[in-house]
Amino acid sequence: MTHLQQHLRDDLRRKNGWIFKILVMNGLLSIGSLVGLGASLDMILMNLIGNVVMLGFFAFFHFRHRAVTYIPFIPIVGYTLITFGVSMLKPDFVNVFAVFVILILSMVYMYRSYLLTGIICGLVLILYILFGQSEVLGLEKYASSSAFYLYILGSVILLFFSKVTGSLVKDIAASSSQSQTLYEQMSQQKEHLLQETSGISTELTSITAASIDNLEAFRRMGTAFEEMTEGANEQAASTQTITDNIYKTSQQLTAMTEAVHMLNQQAAQAKVTSHEGGLRITEMDMLMKELETVLLTLSQSMKELDGRITETEGFNQVIRAIADQTNLLSVNASIEAARSGQYGAGFSIIASEIRKLSESAGDSAKRISNNLSDITMYSQNTLRRLNEVVSRVAGSSETTSSARAAFQQIDADIGNLNGKAEEMERMITGVTEANQSTYDVTHEFISISQQTAATMEELKASVDELLYSNERSVQSLRQADQRLNNMQV
């Protein structure tokens, strides 16, 4: 069960409570008036039994919270049967007002099914009283027709009012929070109308006490129609205020739509910018990878150069060893040449030259070794720096990859934001359309309220005419009664 259905069910249960109190008061007044006017015992018993049975069924279902939607048929049908029985036992024109009581009882609930039931029951009763008992009552044709047309006019107005009210309730249930405020105000006005209707029902019920109170009852009914006209005018003014608030809300929704549309455009521009940034990051990532490849190639070349230097150092060590051995041989040769005396003088000179050459070769080998050591150190430093550069380039590549992923995520988030903005724009557009629909309905309701007020004024004029006709009928009945008394004498 939805919240609206629960609310309507609670409202129906509350109205049943009001009707129960009205029925109790009406039963007491009806029986009291019959006893006070000296009615027959059959009429008093029938009225008493009918009211007790009707109140018993009503109280059983109402206080046990059963068949809530069917309880309103009990007073409508029960009061119809009681009125029909009273009319059969004692035909009287005042019974017509009981028909209007039935109509008002059905109107209290503001549901078409109950109202149609009340209209049908009232139509049967009024046809029976005005036309079936016209000869017994001595009614003029104009009076019967006026009362019948008054009933038909009131029934049509109530049906139209019930239809408009039902349509307005559906629109209010589907609108926004401001439409809910409109519904609450309509409920308050509806309760006010029910209170007025309850007052009219009490007055009409008291009218059935005796035909002597007929003229006063018509005057009270005219006063009640004036109050209903004032209520309709107040309702139209209140609805106009609600319409103005709905118009202001429409302007605010239009401003929100423009803001969301601007946000959507800015999000689209940000998406384009983010996409371009992602492309730039991708290009940078490709360049970093190419640089990393070049540096790795250079590092490999440096490693190969270091190997060649190491190999050259080995060759230089061999040259130094050969120079040392040659120097040692030259020293030995000089010693042997000195032993040989003058025969070894030439050989001594050659050995001396060989020693000089070996010493020169050894010095050159030392310088080459020193240079190779420096080159090796420089090469290792360069290789270490290249490795550091490669590591940093690799780190930069990871950073650019992360940045590219971040730009892709930003692009996706902006896409989601754009979608949300479009969805919000559609939702605001839907709310604006619903608000406009409510605005149109309230305008229509204002026109209907104004028409209702005008109809109520016409209805009051008809009641005044009927009052005048009823006064003539009462005078005619008194004259006829006087003539009958004279004939009996």
C-alpha cells in the first residue's frame, strides 16, 4: 500500500467517524421531533428500528476497522430506506429535504462511487415524493418541477466538482514537493467544505421534524449557500496564490536548466582539453622510450669499449714483460761483453742500445697503462652515469604512463560528469513540464471555482423562488384545510 493510498484510507476512516456522529445526532433529533410532534407509534418504531440497525452496522464495521471503503454505503442506503418508509407512512413535502441530506452525506466523502450512489438513491426518493405522492401532497406542478430541477442541478454540480477534485488529486500526487503543499491546502479546504456540509446536513435534518418549520429551513439553506459561495471565492483566491508560487518555481527551474546546460558545455570543453593532454603525454612517452633505447645502446657500446680497454691493458702488460726481459738480457750481455774484453766491446755497445730501447719501451708501456687506467675510470664513470640516466628515463616513462592513465581517467570522469549533467537536465525538464501541468490545472481549477460560486448564487436564487412557491403552497394547504373544516361543520 502506497503512502497516498494509506493517506486516503485514513481520510476515509476519519470521515466515517464524522458521519457516525452525525447519524447519532440525526437519529436523536429525528426521534425526538417525532415524539414531540405526536407522531404515530408505527412511525416512531420504524424510525427507531431503522436508525438503530443502521448505526449498529455502521459502528460494527467502523470501530473494528473492517470494510472501510464499503461503510459509506450504509448511511446512504440506510437513510434512503428510512426516508422511503417515513414517506409511505406519512406523505409530506418536508421529506424532500431528507433527499438533500442523503446527497450531502454522499458528498462528504468526495468519492464518485459514493456520490453516484447518493444521487441515484436521492433521485428515486425525490421522484417518488414529488410525482408519486403529488396528489396526496397537493403540490403544484411548478413547485414539483422546481424542486426536481434544483436536485438535478445540485447533482450535476457535485459530480463535476468531484471529477475536478479527483483529477487535481492525481496531478498533485504526481508533482513535486510544492504540488504536495497544494494538495495539503486543498485537503484543508476540503475539510472546511465538509464542516460546512455537516452544518447544512444538521440543518436539513432538523427541517424534517415538522412541516411547520419548512419556511425557516429554506432560509437556513439559503444562508448555507451564501457561505459555500464565500468558501468557493476564498478557495479561488488561495489557488491563485498557489499558482503564483508555481510560476516562481518554474522560473527557478528554468534558471537551473540554463546552469546545467552551461555545466554540460564546460564539461565537453574540459573533455576535449583532457583528450589533447593525453595525446601529448602519449607522444612524450614514445619519445622517452626511444631515448631509453638509444641510451641502452650507448651503454652496451661503453661496456664493449671497456672490454677492449681491458684487452689492450693485457697486451700492454705483455709488452712491459718483454721490455723487462729484454733489459735483463741486455744487462747480462753487457756483463759478458765486459768479461770478453776488447773482443766484446762491439757487443757491449749493442747491448747498451738494446737496454735503452727496452727502457724506452717499458716507459712507453707504463704511460700507456696509466692512460688506459684513466680511460677505464672515465669509461666506468660514463657507464655508471648512463645507467643512472637509463633508470631515470625508465622512471620518467612510468611517470608518463601514470600521467596518461590519469588523463584517461579524467577523460572518463568528465564523460560521466557530462552524462550526469545531461541526465540532470532531462530530469529538470521533466519537473518543469510537470510543474507547468500543475500550473495549468490550478488555472482550470480557479475557473471552475469561480463558475461554482456563480452557480451557487444562481442556486440561491432558485431556493428563494422555491421558498416563495412553498409559502404559497402552505397558504393553499391552510385554505384547503379550512374549507374541509367548514364542510364538516
